[in-house]
Amino acid sequence: MNNPFKSTLLVTLFLVLGQGMGFFTQMAIAAFYGANANMDAFLAANVAPQYLTVVLIGSLNFVFMPIFVDYMATGRVEDAWKIASSILNICFISLSFLIVLGMAFSDVILRAIAPGLPESTYLLAVKIALVTWPTVLAVAASTLLAGIYQSQFRFGWPALAPVMGAAATLIFVVAFSQRWGIVGLAVATAAGLVIQTLLLLPIVLKMGCYRFLLDWRHPGCRRILSLLAPLLLANIFTKSTPVVERFLASSMPEGSISHLNYAFCLSSSAILLLSTGIGTVIFPRMAVNMASNDLPAFRQSLSTSLRFMWLAVAPAISIGMALSFPLVTLAFQRGNFNATDSMEVAQLLRIYLLSVTGACLGSITSRGFYVLKDTRTIAVFGGVESIAYLLYTPWLALWGGTIGIAWSYVIFMNISLLWQIIVLRYKIGNIDGPAIINSFIRVSMAAFIAGIAAWELSAFIENIMARLILCGITGAVAYVSAIFLFRVPEAFILLDAAKISVKQGRTH
């Protein structure tokens, strides 16, 4: 089994590269299209395909991987690959059917999702939707293929493939957008996703592992489908936040959808960078813990992951909020993206960053439920909180416009984390609560000091780039100093792990 520190570092490194490519892509998109009607049309056209993807595929890997790992760990390799092949084929056939329906009725779907769009924007969105719908298949395939790699503790290639796909997308955006306008952006995005999927195919093609069969009656497949069923029902509500946001924002001033998207993209990038490394590595480990009935090890994995996650999340939130305006300005303010857009997006970003807590820590706690094969609890609680979201979001949007929509998402994500922690503790017992609370308090204090240091210094620096770099470094130095001053245990553990890895590297 791979060293978790090295594996997390590897995944995070490739993720940083991929997010860097994505960041440059967003910069290019902002310069070409800004926050105008064309961009609103593109985002409206994407919401239905993205919604279908997260509803049907968003939870599949979390259900599939523990079953696949269980079969592999107990020597039933042949059955494991039968299950993997069947699930891939079931996804391909069912999604292909839904994609055809989506393309055929894209005009009706867009009328329902974004009823407030002007007619010209709506017609453009219908045209773009014909390109965006087929991307559902690429996203689904790449997600499941990456899960197969990770279930075998092979983290490097599934982490590198998205980097190469993102690089291709950036090249295509520059090449196609100038020639085909906003439709070129849709084509570029689709092409990048296809390349990413093709790069991940070898895991099922080598050594005849993949088979074209639909053995849905196999006990493993039936188990996956039975665990997935309540999640699919719940996902209709729990994954509806983008749909609700686009629905409400479509009736707001031009650019509102785009402003929300730019801010959400930046906060989502932070979530991916902070959570993917730890979450990707710890999930198969927790699955192995449960496959061997080692509940104490499972609790320890969960507790340790939460504490290390907060060690990275807390400063990212505090420093990010302090430097949101220079970050947005430097990233997007060029071409068709003006100073007013920067102010709007920065204001939304400060709010969205507060959702990073629930999203990142929740990526650990939710995996706990999947490892326990308890999808029913997620479905029930997730459905209730989603219905509540559907009720309070329109009220908050009426109160604060796009700001109200952003606050609604923050409430949704953090309440989700709260109930997951409470229910998990009830199900598996004490997860070392005093250690978690002690660590969280110390780390939060250090992060607060870092945010204040970055904020105070920013008042004395006018140049945007200098402000972002110098204040970011100041905040980081203040944070590192504070966590060692407050003697945060995880900081010393991380330091020791780094020293051991360096020594091992020298010996080799």
C-alpha cells in the first residue's frame, strides 16, 4: 500500500497543475467574453448537462469503489472486473439515451431552467446545448475510470490525465473562441474532456480486463445499484443548487449568472486543491479498513483526515477573503471583463469561500458514509436539507440578489457538514472529538492571525500584483509561525513526515 503522505502530495501536485491550467483557461474566457449575455447563454446551456452528470454519476464512484475494493481484497479479481465492466456499460447505454433526449428537447429544458433569459440569449443557449450535452458521457467515463485506478492505489496517472485534458482545453479555447465565438468555447470544453477520457482508457483495456457485458444480476452489481438508488433520488434535490441559482439569476440584470459563476469557479478551485489530495488517498484506505472489519483504524483515518484537512482549509479561507479583490482583478480584469465585474465577483467570492469549510471537510465525512455502505442516511438527510434550500434560497435571492444566492449556498454546505459529523459519531462511536476540537481551535486562531496580517498589509500596497504576492506571502508566513507557536500537533506530524520522505529520497 502506498505511502499516504507521498500519494497525497503527488495527487495535490498534479491537481495544482490542472487547476493552474484551468485558471489560465478562465482568464482567457474572461478576456474573450467577460460577464455578458453570451457568457450567460453558455452557462445556461451547461447547467442541465452538468446537473444530469452530478445526479447520476456524482455518487457512483463512492458506491462502486468500496464494492470493487472488497472483491479485489478478498481475491475475487475476475468478479471485480465483471462488476466494473457491467457498470461501465450500464452507464454508457443509459446516459446515451438521456443525452439524445436532452439534445432533442434542449429548447424546452432551457425555458424551464432559465425562464428570464432574453430571447436572443435563449436562442444562443439552445445552439450551445447541442455541443454541451454529449460531454456528459465523457465526464461519466473519466470519473468511473479514475475511480478504478484509485481503488488499486494508483493515483499518479488519474491525477495527471485531467492536467493534460485541461491543457488541451486551454489550447482549444484560444484557437476556437476567436473563430467560432462562444460556440467555440463549448467545442473546446468538449474536446478537452474527450482527451481526458481517452487517456484513462488503458486501465480497462489492458490484459482483457474490460468485457462487453451487462451482468446487472451479479451480486456485486446488484449491491451497487441498490446502494445507488436512494442516492439518485436524493441527488435530484441535493445537486440542484446550480439549477436553482441559474433559474433565479436569469431574471436578474445581465451578467448576474456570469458573476456567480466566476466567483464559484474560484472557490471551487480552492475546494478541489484542498480536498482532492487527502480525499482521494484516504477513501480506498477507509474502504480497506472496513473490508477487514477494523473499525478503530477506520475511526482513526477519519479523525486524522479531518484534522489535516482543516490545517489547509482554515488559512485558505482567511487569506482568500482578505485578498479576494486583487485575486479577481489579476485573474480576470482584461478584455471584456471590467473593474465593475471585478468588484461584483470579489464580493461574491468572499461569501463563497465560507462554503469551503463544509465542502472540504464534508468530502471526508461523506466518504465515511459510503465506506459504511450507508447511502440511505445520506439520501434522507440530504433530501431534507435540499428541500429547505429550495425554500430559503428564493427568499434570500429576493433579499440580496446574487449575494443572497451565494449566502444560500454557504448555509447549505455547512449544515450538510454539521449533520454528517453528528450522525457519523452516532454510528461509529467516538472519533477522537477532543483532539479534533483542540486542533480546530488552534488552527482557527492561527488562520485568523494570517487573514488579519494579509488584510492590514494590503491597505499599504496599491499595485494589484504586488498586493496579492506580498500579502499572500505575509499571510502564509504568519500562519506557519502561528501554528508552531500554538503547537498544533498536525503541523509537527506533517513536518516529521516530510523529513522522513526527504531522507528516504536521499537513500534511494
